[in-house]
Amino acid sequence: MVVRSVARDYLPPEFRDYLYLGFRNFINKFSIYLTMVIYEFNGFRDNEIYNATELYVAARMSTDFHRLKVIKNPTQKNITVTMEVNEDFTDTFNGAKFYWSSVSKKTPTRQYDGHDSRTSRTDLRWLELTFHRDHKDLVLNEYLPFILNEAEMKKKEQKTVKLFTVKTNSSYSKMGTAKWKSVNLDHPASFATLAMDADMKEMVKKDLDRFVARREYYRKVGKAWKRGYLLHGPPGTGKSSLIAAIVNYLNFDIYDLELTDIKSNSELRSLLVATANRSILVVEDIDCSVELHDRVAVEAAKAVTLSGFLNFVDGLWSSCGDERIIIFTTNRKNKLDPALIRPGRMDLHIHMSYCTPCGFRLLASNYLGITQHDLFNQIEDLMSEVNVTPAEVAEQLLKDDDPSVVLDGLIKFIDVKRKMNEEAKAKRKEKKEAKRKMNEEAEAKRNEKEKEEAEAEAEAETEVETARKEKEEAKIKVTKKEKEKAKLDAEK
């Protein structure tokens, strides 16, 4: 280490590499240590162990370093500090010491621009892990897996949630190809700020925790590691906010699927297969986003069918990935096909109701910073009579900074809505009464007509019967005359 420090300051890079290689080979003949080399890339792919080690070392660096590498990508929330090239780091694991060093080397590369070629230099970076030869099995079986696990946890902490939407490639529009495009999602919703019944929130959180922790259980019972949720209720009751709260709670990426953008079952399959693990697929307003039903074979190749969609929800394709959540939202649950919402597809049905007193107090705390006020009881009494959505309450709470002014405005708003509901109810009653009268009049006309028809039919039957009787009487008279004539003939 001393020789390398001196050589780094006073010797040219080429001579330094040559000298270091010769010195290392000489020392290695007598060394009891073993060195593993971990390159940054494996061919054209990233080396997972290299990236994991950088995160691991960054979390354990001491102040002994003289040079640090500082990184912040556009997708990262925090600044990352890690070991700079030619720095060393000593780590201890299970009583054994491990020595890490970061190495970089300029290597020539040849590039072609069509006719001529030119030579440039690129960085070849790797990490060297040196340890006692007796710890080789410990490194391979415990130490490196431990680093990978720690790095995975670190990545989850630093991860920026992304929102993916479908983007159709215009240059291939005739082929109907589509792919996902993403933006960073920075939605502030959380379970703490969600205007939802407290017991319902706790139930959802426990269900999510249980799902995430049951990887081996799902494997044991032979089920795909996925979970389906159906959020149903009137507009403005917080379905989208609940989705955002779930995303922030799990730190999962979210895929927003608009089925009207999909042209065929095959395109849908390609999109769903391209979703990542630990993600949430959302289909909002499933009842009106697309008319899902089985079509004739010709049309089935050109559109998303119910059978095709269900095959991706819980068929074989649903097993192409782990830790997936599917969320459907609808304002009209009764309009959905029963095959779409049965258990196994939508495992948990969550009813998003109108604002409750508990939800109102939470909104008042979030928006106004108060937990008690003289007008609270009056507002809660009105809410027991009038259905008000959390979105409507939140909109009223934004109108002023003075809690008394805002709450008084909310009372007036609910009272106006109550009167409007009463007027609408009265109109519906009048309309219903008018319809009832129309039905009664129509029924009376039908009865009168039926009576007239019955009388006409009876009269016609009477006339037919009279004609029949007259005909029979005439026939009897003819027969009688014939008998009398026959008798006179016989007497003659």
C-alpha cells in the first residue's frame, strides 16, 4: 500500500502499472492472502456484485478517505457518496477482515465512423477484494450474498417511484406497437393523510404487509405471487389517493394502463410482460374504459376481449414475475362482469364511502392544522344527513386560511347541497307521481279498450249464435216439410 501511494504520485501510469504488477506477482508467491477481482461490466451487462459493493461500501465509509466520488442522477432523491478510484477500504465480517480497493485503468479502444478509424481511451474499472485464503468459502457463501442483500435494501430506500404510461410509437403505428414511458412520481398521499375510515386503513395496510412477506407461502401453495384489489365507490371518494398511498407505502413502481389505447390481445400481452417485479398495475374506471366482452373470431384479433384480458390477469402470463399488485377502480361495481371480480382475480374489494366524521377531522387536521372547533359537531351532524365526498370537503377547506371562515363556508356548502338534494328528491317524487298517473291513465284506457273489445266480441258471438239458431230452425222446417211431403206421397 505504501509503494502504491508513492508510485501514484511520482511515476507515469504505464510504468506504474508495470511495476505494480511485478511487485504484486512477487509478493503473491509468499502471500497467505487471496484477491478476487470484480469488474464493473460483464461483457455488455452491469456486474451486479460491483454495483452492490459500491452501495455497500458507500454506507460504511469512514472519515479516513481523502477522496470521495459524489453522484446524483436525475432519478435519485439523495446525493450518493462512494469510494473514489485508487482508494482502499477495510471491512470486518464475522470476525474476518476484508480489504477493498477501487482500481481504474485507461484502455485503448478503436472506433469506426464509416471510413476511418480512430483510437480513444476508456476507463476499465474494477474492485479488488483481498482476504485470508482460509476465508474463501466464507466470502462466497456468506459475505458476498450479505453484500447483495444489504445493497438491495439500500436501493429500496433510495428508490424513486416511477409512473409508467402507455406510449404508442408513431413510427410503427401501423404495426400497433406500444411501450411504457415513465416519469418520476412525487405524489404526497399517504395512509396518514388519507381521509378514510381508520379501521379500513389499518386493514389495507395489514393486507399489504402480509402479501409482501409471503413469498415462500405463495410458492408452497402453488400460486403466482400477486394480489388483486377492487376499489369501488362514487367519484371523489379517494380511490386515486388510496392508490398513491399504497404506492408510497410499498415504494413500488406503478403502471397506469388505459385499455382504450390497446389494439389487440397480443399488444396487451407484450405490455404486461414488460412490467417489472415489485410493481402495481392500475386500470381505472374498468367499467367504462373499454367494452370487454367476447367477440367473433375476426374481431378478436383486433381488440382486447374479456377472455384475453382475464387470461393475463390470472392465467399463465400472470406468473411471469413476482410481487405484483393489480388494482381496478370503478364507480359502478354492479356493471362489472362477475368473471372479472371473482376471488382470485380481485382478492379484496374496498368500498370507498362518502366522508365520515373521522375522515372530516383528519382533513381538518391536514388542511387547517386544528383538531377541535366549535363547529365540528354541527358539520358532523350535517354529514350524517347529506352525502359529501372527501374531495368536496377538501375543496372547501382550501378556500381560506381562517378555520372559522372555512368551516362556516363548509356548513353553508353542505346545507346548500342538502336543499339541492331535497329539491332533486321532490322532483324525482313528482316525476314518479306523474309517471304513476300516466300509467294509471294508460291502464284505464287499456281496460276501457279491453272492455269495448270484450263487448264487441260478445255481441259478435251473440249474432253468430242467433244466425246459427235461425239456420237450425230453417233446417228443421225444411226437414218437417220433407216429412209431410213424403207422408202425402205415401198416402197417395
